Amino acid sequence: MTKVSKKRYRELTDGLEYALTEVSEIKEEIAEVEKVMDDCSICKGSGRVEDGYGNLNHNPCANMLYRDCPKCKGKGYTKK
């Protein structure tokens, strides 16, 4: 364990206090956004919905095809 000078300790703790205030401000902003926006009820926030398999001649592995959600236009959220 190494010793830290008082000056260096103050520098480190000031940086920590600044970071904690930034985090709390960001959390407040996220809470405000969540009040306004809600996950889309159709796509559950992914922004995509299944579109089927298409023409199996062009999709021989039968991978599911997706398109943008019609309700949220591919954003994944709607306004409350």
C-alpha cells in the first residue's frame, strides 16, 4: 500500500465528487425521458417485427425476415 499526499487525495476526491454529480444528473434526465416515452407494445422496444420467411427460393436457409415496426416506425418507443 502506498501513501498519498493530502493534495493528491483532494484531487482524487474532487474528481470523484464531480463524477457522482454527473451520474446523478444523467439519472434524473433518464427518469424524465422515461416519463415521456414507453416501449412499443407491438415490438417490445426492439423496433423490428417478424415479416415471415419470404420466398424460400431466395431464402433457402429459411431465416426469419424482419421489418420496421408499423406502430413506432422502428424507433422502439412511443410517447405516453
